[in-house]
Amino acid sequence: MRPASSDTHLFLNYEGTGFSIRGIRKIVDKYLKQAGIQKKISCHGLRHTFGTNKAALGMNAFQLKELFGHATIQTSLEYVHIGTNDIRRAMELTSL
């Protein structure tokens, strides 16, 4: 259960405040090591993969904008175009 805090971040660190970029990087590195993954993976790369997959599954740019906190819809549209290309490619590969 989440401890009481006035911090608005979804996830809190041991001090009860939102994770820093460095804190997230440490967590990602820890689990990459535990999983035996040696490939360099950035937090931004994980975020981008998440957004692309959500777009491919039908999440629209307005929903992505809210989810990611983008300032403009243009940034969110990049994920939708990538997702749409993946869907188009899958349709072409599975067409008779």
C-alpha cells in the first residue's frame, strides 16, 4: 500500500518522494542484470517502446499525450505513426 504523501508522483522512493531519473536508472540496471540482459537499454528506450506498443494496440494520440504528459499532440503523434506502420506491415504480411 502506498504510504501517505503529498507528493503527486505515482511511485515513491524510500524517502516518500518521486523517483529521480537516476533512481529509475538504478532500478532498470538492477533488473537488467538479474535477467542476464547485457544489451544497453535506456529508460527513454523503454518509454518509447511502451508508447509504440500502446499505439499499436489502439491507444490514440490524445490518450498518449495524457499518459506521457507531452506538451503538444505532435510528440504523441510520433508514437501513433510508428504503431500504425507496424499494423500496416502486419496486415500486408497476413493478406492473401
